[in-house]
Amino acid sequence: MNNNSKLTLGAALLITGIVCIKADLSKQPSLDQLLKSDTQIVYFDGLEVFNKSHEVADAKKELEGRFQEEGKNLQKLRTEAEKAATDLNNMGSIATEKARRTKQEEVEVKRNEVTVKERSVQQYAQQEMQRAEYEMAQKLKDYATKVAKEEGYRLVLAGGVAYADNKLNISDKIVTTWNNEFDAKKTKTA
């Protein structure tokens, strides 16, 4: 391997998010030693793993269920606000000024409740999505590490790979390991 190839591979390793797995933590190989060894360097596609993961699919369904419930509550508030506005418009000239003012205040309160609830639901959804994404990213890293250790890989690249032979893609191995463990846990608790 010439120096330009080593430099290019070294730059690629620094630029892409890498996960370095060391079988023997007391002997940390240099990049030069890794490139000269017959150690296989592998990669995985995080998006592919997420799309095939049973746990990610279950987490999405669970979040969607919670968001649907919040959406129903929000729609109920909107309906109440619309009804109050319709009632105000239907009061006509028969109603006293005080009754119209009271109804107008009720409409404003209901519209404010809708606005506050919309913001609250949006914040909640963002926080829950971030929490779930973080948890799943941690699990992805854990399962990538597990597969790498089981298979004896010393270097696993995650995303950002410009080209690699598909034989080096361990995404399916990670998915299989993750799904098997998740399904087993799910079956145990059911």
C-alpha cells in the first residue's frame, strides 16, 4: 500500500464517525500497524440497521401511539374553541353586551389553551424523539461493538464510507444480533 493510500484511508477514518474495537486493550495498534495487518476492516450502515431493527420499529409504534393520543386531546380543545366561537357568532343582537363579552373571553381562553397545548405537544414530541433516537443510537453502538468482538474485528466504520465491497458490510449481522436479543426479551416478558 503506497503512502497516498495510507493517507487517504487515514483521512477517511478520521472524517467518518468510527468505532474502534480493540481485542486486546493493552496493545493499541497504530494506524500503520492496522493497515499492514490482515485484520479485516468492516463497516455498517446505521440507517439500514435502524430500518430493519424490531426494537426501533416497536419504539416508533409506541411513540406514534402516544402522539396520536395527544393529537386527539388537541383536536378536542380545537373543537371546543370552534364551538365557543360559533356560539358567540350565533348570539346575535338579542344577547346583552355583558353576555357577549363573557363569551368572547371564553373564546379567547379556549384559543389560548389550544396554542399552549400545541406548543406543549410539539415540545413533548421533540423531546421524546430525541430521547428515543439517543437510546437507539446507543443500542446500535452496543450491538456493533458486540458483533465486532464476537467476529474478532478490530475496526468498524459507521457511515460516511465512500466505497467498500459489500462483503465488508456487517449491517445484517448487527440487525440479526439485535433482533434476536430483542425478540427473546420481548417473548420472555409477554
